[in-house]
Amino acid sequence: MTARDDQKEKRRQEILFAGLNLFIQKGYSGTTIKDIASAVGMSTGLLFHYFPSKESLYLTLVTLGIEGPMSSVQPTREEPLAFFEATAERILTYIKEEPFFAKMFVLMHQAYYSADVPAGVKEMLTGFDVYTPTAEIIRQGQANGTIRDGNPLALAIAFWSAIQGVAETLAMHTNLPCPEGRWVTDLLRKETWGKTI
Amino acid sequence: MTARDDQKEKRRQEILFAGLNLFIQKGYSGTTIKDIASAVGMSTGLLFHYFPSKESLYLTLVTLGIEGPMSSVQPTREEPLAFFEATAERILTYIKEEPFFAKMFVLMHQAYYSADVPAGVKEMLTGFDVYTPTAEIIRQGQANGTIRDGNPLALAIAFWSAIQGVAETLAMHTNLPCPEGRWVTDLLRKETWGKTI
DNA sequence: TTGTTCATTGAATTATCGTTCAATTTATAT
DNA sequence: ATATAAATTGAACGATAATTCAATGAACAA
């Protein structure tokens, strides 16, 4: 009863993993079912035994991404700069140690920004804005004196751009060295007299 | 003689511009000739009167990108940190004021990193590595005492990731505020006692 | 062992894509 | 005005995509 079910679940995971790799490398349209199927070593027909459509396979990945450690950017009671230090450090550590996580990060970015994803995926991601809550935390840090002056939204863009770009680079080339969270945080820091080098 | 030729050249530019917009939004495979043609308001057949193939259209864009102000990262005699300040400031200013430039920046990144581009494009971009010369300049700055300690390659990745991510965000949403070059440079800076806030 | 269920394949099906082309309209030159 | 060249269209073509499906093989239950 479970002997075959376990095998089926394992196969499903393999498909998801191969799909993740291909989708971030070649995009949604650029990745064919045949690509994914042969990466796992099965016929294209069989893949539809595991997922009803290409879109649902992609959607499953995005759902996994939403549930992952991505969802942790919420207004906080923490000291703002400490929050960014912890966030950058945690995400970059994940990216360095879990290639799967880095790839998931890239996929989420692709799903959110690319116009080359099915409409159903876009719907699932409506209201998944990370910039607004980030800008709010930055505002607190500015009132606080720990975060530099400047448009909070622009600072949020700079912070997340750096992290996203690093994730993308590291996801593609897992052998490259990973920047440290502290560096990214210094992009926001107002004064560095207290900076630990 | 030139009356019609000018018109033809203008049309060609329109196609390139529409192609640039669509390619960065939907990727190479996700963008169809029909997409581009109807964005310019012509039949799909006519587009082949201006470009012999989809690949050559994309290749023309990438060639324009290589010739653009992208090609300015060379080992320098300048003080390293000053070089990064100037570079970041210049690129971000371009990105803010010339949406075309921001989009070109995104296209170059896509052409370089995505596996969803024709082989001919990949060939044209071999040896177009920006990390190695950047890391070299960073090494000088570290010897210099102006750039923080840490793996030079990782620092280069952080620097360019931030700029690339900003370009991507701004290319998609031209109304968002643009981060300042100084912020990105502070990611590299060792001490900020001399920092101008 | 035998009958049933699931896994798997490869060939059909339908749609869409890049590209070509013959035909038609529009502009230019003489 | 008329002949020539260029611009433009829409249909046709071949390739390839996603998806379906009938048929086969292997595992499981009885």
C-alpha cells in the first residue's frame, strides 16, 4: 500500500526539483514538459500522470515557495536595523547552504515579475508585496536614527535587490562565494561607528 | 531616396524597442513575433521584412547593449572606492533617467544568464565576465584600506547584484523611486568616518 | 494463479509558433 | 501617366508544443 505510494511521492519530488531547476534557467515558456520529463528520465506522457498540466506543476512550486521561509517579512517590534541584519543573515545563510532554497527564491522572483507565467500563478501572488512592509520598517529605523536618510521605498528596493541578485547568482553557480549579510545591511546603516568589522 | 529609408529606419527602431520591452517582460521563448508585430502595429509577415529572424532581432539588441555604457568596467588607475562610487552613480543615474538604458541592462543580464536564448547570442557573450575585473579592483581597495575585508569575488557579486536588481525593478516599474549610488557603494566601504551623509 | 489496479509508453491530436510566399497596395522615378 | 520598386497583408507550411489516449507491462490482492 505504501510501497508504491512512497515511490510515487519520491517521483513527484524529482519532477518538482527538475522543474525548479529548468524553470529558473529557461523560464516558463522556455521549459518544455519534455525537458522536465527527460531530466527525470520518463516519457512526456507519464509526467501527466503526476501533474495534470504544466501550469499546475509550476503552481505547486510557487505554493511551496510561499509557504517557505520567504514569508517572514512582517512589521516587527524588533529594533529595525537588527531585524534587517537578522533577515539578511538568515536568508543568505539559507542561500549558501540550501541550493534548493536559493532556487526557490529565484523562482518566486520570476513568478512575481515575469509576464511569462500563467494567469493563475499571478492571481495567487496578488497582494504579495514585500516592499511596502519593508519600507515601513525602514521608516521606523530612520525615526530611530539607525537607518540612513532617503526615500524608504528606494532603500527597500536597494536592500531586496541586493539579496535577490545574490540569490540569482548563487542559484546558477553554486560554487561561487556567498556575500555576507552584514554587507547588505550596511547599505541601510546610517552610521558605522558601531560597525563590527 | 531618404524619405522612405528614414521611415524604414524609424520602423526598425520601433520594432527593436517593442522587442526590448517584451523580451525583458516575457523572456525570449515567451515573446512571440506576433507579440512584437502587434505592439508596433504590423502584420507578423512584415516583421520579417525588417529582420530576417527572431534570433537576429534579439541579437541586434544584445549587440546594442554591448556597445552601450555597459562596457566601462576595466581595471583602473583611479582610487578603487572612488571608481565604484562613480560607476554606481553613473549607472543608477542612467537607469533613473533613461528607461531604455535600464531595460537594456536587464536584457544583457537575461542574455548572459538565461539558458533560454539562442546559441548564437551565448557565443557573442563569451568572455564578457564583469566579476573578475571587479574583484581585481576590490583587491586593490582592500590593500588600500578603503574597501572592507572579505572575499573579493563575493563583494563583487554583492555590488553588481544590487545594481542589477535595482535595474530590474526600475525597468519594470518606471515610477518607483531610484536608490542612490552612494548606498550601494557603502556595501563595499570599510570605514565610514569620512562618509558624507 | 488469476484478475485488478497502477505505471509506463508512444503515437495521435490540437494548437501555436517561426517562417515563407504569392498577391496587392502604395510610393517613387521618369 | 506609367513603369518600377518597395511596403504590406494574409494565407500556407513545417516544426514543435501541450495534452490525450489506447495499449502494454509490472505489481499487488485474492
